[in-house]
Amino acid sequence: MLAQPVITPRNMALGGGGSTYITDYNANFYNPANLMIRDREGDFSIGVGIGGFFFNPFESFDDPNLQYENARDYLSAYESGNRASFSSNRDEILDDNYPRNATLSDNTTRYDVTVLGMKWKRENRSFSVALRTRTSSNFRAGKGWYVNEFQEDRDGNSVLDRTLIHRYQTLHELSFGYAESFPFLTGLTPRLDNFVIGIAPKIVVSGNYQNAAWENVYQQQGNSVQRIESFSYDATGEFSASTGAYFSGSNIQTANTQSFNNNYFSFDGIGAGLDIGVTYLLTLGSDLSAIRPDQQPTRKSLRLSFSMTDIGFVSYNNDKLTISMDTDTTTGAAVPSNVSNEMFTGTRGQYISFIEQYGEDNPFTGTNRSRASFSTLLPMAVHGGALLEINRLKLMGDVSIGLTNNAFNSTKIISSVGVEIRPLKFLPLRGGIQFKAAQPNFLSLGTAIETKKWDFSVAALLTPNSLTNQPTITGVSVATLQFHF
């Protein structure tokens, strides 16, 4: 679900996109223009408790009980011995995480909850409000932590990559959505169409935050080895408390135990954001919903959408800590020989512990520290999509890309395709596939019960496990009852 600004059962089941087919109050966070699309009867809807969880761990398990414990370990604070040691399939696990000459892994754990949302649709405009909280943890570990052999990277260089990056962020958002149809644009064509613009400003409060990046690469240069190194670290909340205790003399395990108390609703920063989007709706055949949006749901249409999400910033003023070290290049560097038998999993508090145990040196010592306030951009991304709807069949495709590397997004292109069919009017069956950098990332399935007055939806992600050739559950999403009037 990389680069996806919201997780719901519908878009999880359809491959993770949503720029064209999320039309309830969750459209605030993806494409507010879709608030104008009437895909069911009723002018007012309200829902409580839409949640989703996704992770692509360093090692997955086919056994649901083991995978559940695995997920709990990724969500918990770090403790030595937490399902982090390599099993007997070390080589296969490394092949999974470092495909096609990759020297960095790319793993994410994320969960979203839309606590409450409401949508009210009028003839030519729609309004909505939604309260949402989300957390994402992304880590990238160099293969050189596990194998002390030089390898050719994708640029043709012979490297030993011991980079270690961990980005973590929690955001709580209150969003106000507005969408309006523009007849002066729609009237420029002779077709039964509708051009909609949507906007959703939001108030953002941030919880725990960490952006730790140790770029640490050894590169062969003829008969010598060159080491290129830089380090930056920004943290607030529990992360800065643990690091501060470590600097004060506590060992890292004690610092973690004292600092990470699962205080999810700590408020360490405040900011503002904006989500915007446009949707072009072209109805087909006898469907007149484009020109009579207040009378009938859309049943036959082609939709084209474009949106930009998370335009904004967060300013951190509480418990902040910044550490930096400029890029340094050393010629004739000694190559580290130690390797780790413990997987870096990006759990809270593992970063310093992992470096202490397996690093050739410690970038936290002898670096510049600051307690000054700092600001970060929200995880901005752009999205585009298309949807073809013919009665009980929907076909859709989406493309997303993050504009920066952060806990929620990467700058790699994420694409998805999905299909929804309804063997019964109230029973949609959904399936999809997501691609990351043109390679399959996961499969997804979902269903729902959608009556005239209420909905209940579920979805799951399935990731192929190359160790057993069996699919592994790596994500779930559930929407408790949503009501429509």
C-alpha cells in the first residue's frame, strides 16, 4: 500500500488504488472530487471505525498464528529475541529482500483508522468531514549487514552496502471536504459528462516521529576501498526520549524500556495540509446521472481522475532532537568482517541497538546535536486513475508516486489494477494486484454486504512466499457499519 494516502477495504481489495472509486468521506484523503459521484442511493452517509493494516516483513510465515505473532512484533517496541533471528532459510530470505542486484531492502509496516466520517451530497456540491489517524514505519537495510562480500549494484559498481534507514511517523488528521460540479466546463462538450473539482483542507497533529538515515557504503576502487558515509537523525516523542536517555548514560535496552510506553496519542507537532483532486465523469448509454446527479446513482460511466495529497507541513516543537554528520569519504578504508544474524525489522527502539551490536562504529557518538524545533513536509504524492463501470462490473487502474522518500511513500512508481463484479446486487466481489517499480507487489481480495441503508466490508492482502510457494496474509482491512440515508 505504498504511496496510498488511505487504506479502506474497498481500495485494499482492488489493488490499493482509489483515485477514481473511493466516493465516501474517505475521498477527503485521496480525491475530494469523488465526493460528487453518487454510486448509491441516499444523500447522507455516516460511518465509524474503518481500519486497515499492512506490512511486508523481512520474513513472512504461512502459519496464520506465526504471522499474527510476527505482526505483533513489528508493532511492539524492540526487545532482544523478538522473532528477529534468521531461520534456517537465511539465503532465501535475503534473496526475497534483495532481488535483482538490490543492495537495500525496502520494508513497510502501516496501519490506518478512520475514526469517524460523514458525507452530505447536494445537487451540484458535496460536503464531508473525516477524522483519521495513521502510522507508518519504513526501513531500508543494506545487504552488507548480513553478507560481508562485495556485489555489483544496479549501477555496475562493486559495493558493500551497510546503509541503515528507518523512518517512522504518526499523523492524526481532521479533514473538511468540499466538491463542486462546474457546468461552464462541462458545457464545453456535447456529451453527458460532468467535470468536478474537490478540495479538502485538514488540521494535522503529529505523534512520534523518527527519520534516521545512516548512508554507509564501501566501494571498491581498483586495489583500494573507498568508504562514503553520512548521517542524519530527527526525532520527537518516545524516539527522542530513548535517544536522550542513551546519551545520558543509560544502556539502550533500559532507555527503550523507560521511553517506549505505547503512548500512541502523544502530541509532538502540529501542522496543516491540503488534498485536492479533479474527476471527469462521462456517462454511457442511457445513464443520465451526469446531468441529473440528485436523482439517480451512476451505473454506466467512464471516470478519469487526478489528485495531489498531503500538501502541507508539520512543525515539531516538543521533545525534539536533531543529529547530523556531513558526508565523509575515506580512501583505504578497512572492510568490516562482522555480519548480523539478527534481522533489522524497524521496530521502535531497534535502530541504536542494532548499530551498537553489529556496526563497525557508532554514528551517534561525536556528532552534532540540537534541540531546536524543526519542520517536515507531509508525505506528498500524486495520483491518477481511470475506471470503467458497466452495470455490475467495474474495471479500474491507478498510478501513484511519492514526491519524497518518507515513512509513508517512496519515489518509486506504484501502479495497481482491480476488478469488481456483483453476482448479486448487494454482494460485490473484488480483486486486484499492485505493482512496485513494474514488479508484482501483492494480490488482494475482498467482499462486502451493501444494503440500501448500511454496509459492511472486509479485505485481505496476499503476498507470495518464495520459501513455500504459498500465499501469505500480509494485510487486512475492515469497515464496520456505514449507514446511508
